Amino acid sequence: MEFTFGIITDGKNDNFLNIIIDSIIENNIPIYEIIIVGNTKIDNNSIKIINFDESIKRGWITKKKNIITSNAKYDNIVFLHDYIKLNKDWYQGFLKFGNDYEFCVSKIINANGSRFRDFTLFPYCVDYLNINYSPGKEIDTYFDSYCLLPYDFINNEKVNKYMYISGAYYIIKRDVSRRFLLDENLVHCQGEDVELSKRLHKNGIIIKCNKYATVSFLKYKEPAPWEKEISETYIRKLYTL
């Protein structure tokens, strides 16, 4: 498998970028490239660095990721924010998982060792441009608090529409990413990742989870109030949707 690692940065995390680059190298992936979009002082001829004028639009991460998509050489694009590193099992985990996916995530570990939102439902209805969130009404209110799915849950079309993948880290096929570019009207914290997930759902693309590969945060991120693991009882309810 060949990978394009697309890292977005705001120019303030060069120390983390060096750790991320090392984590990719240490996975011994035969064919890959690294593209960084954003301002950085890293000097490495093997990495493609695309500078970005942060003053154009504050938090314009959708534009940065679309730039990565347009420049990607390889079929599997891994999007990373500049505080997420690969664990040593990552590449071997993808060899085990295989190539049968269009849009997927793997295990995400927060800086304190806890599970972060990776393979998950999303419990809100969202008006993206107005940043207006409201509890979802279509399914049991239990899912307003308990959204993390077991890693071996087999997703399907009925459940897929309630899910999303966090924009901080995901893997997507290059042709899918080029057909469904991120909405550049949206900036950081305007639900651009939810919007993309919902748009992909509508076009029949199923979120999958690679339970064999893991990434870790280099800084602690506060979990959302709904980041609790779903009980077996409610897992069974999901299968009946």
C-alpha cells in the first residue's frame, strides 16, 4: 500500500512536526510521501512543504486539506493535524486491514492514554455555517451521551448516517477525496468534518474502522460529553435500525 501523509499546520508546532515525521519514517513504509501545508521552518528535501498565507482566512483548514488532495501522488491519503503521530503498529495494521475501504479511521489515543473519538456516532443535528448544534432526535436519546462504537462493529447504511469521522485524522481514497472536496466556506470549528461525513453518507460511502492501526495525540484534547462507549444492549439496538 502506498500513502500520502498530508499534515496541516499553523506554523506553531514544528517540534510536533518532527515527531510526526519520525513516526512515519519508523513505520518502514516502502512507498510514501509527506506533504505539509502551512508555515514551518522544517528543512527536509524529502518532504513537500506548501506555504500558506494564514491571513487570508483564519482557520482555513478545508483549503489546506484540498491543497493536499490536489497534490497527492498516492491512492491512500492520510490527513493529520499537527499534533498526531503514528504508533509503531500503524503500517503493519494497515497491511492487515487491507485496501477495501473508501473512507476510514483507526484507533485514536489521547495524550492521557484514553480513547479519543474515532469510530463514533455523532449525536447532534448541525447547522454548519451558523455553528448551531442541537441534540439529535432521530434515535434514542441514550446516544446523546454514548457514541463510541466497538472497533469490531460492522457498519451498515442504516447506522452510517449517524456517524462521522473527526477531521483531525482520517484516511480516504484519493479519488474519493477529489470527488468530494471539503467545503471551503467552512473553517476550523464549523463542523467541516461532519459536513463531509454527511455528504459522503448521501453518496453511499460507508465509514470503516481499522482496528489494527493506532495513532496518538501529542497534546491532550478535552473529550466531548458524548465520548462514552456504547453498551452491548444498545449495540444490539443499532443492528435493528
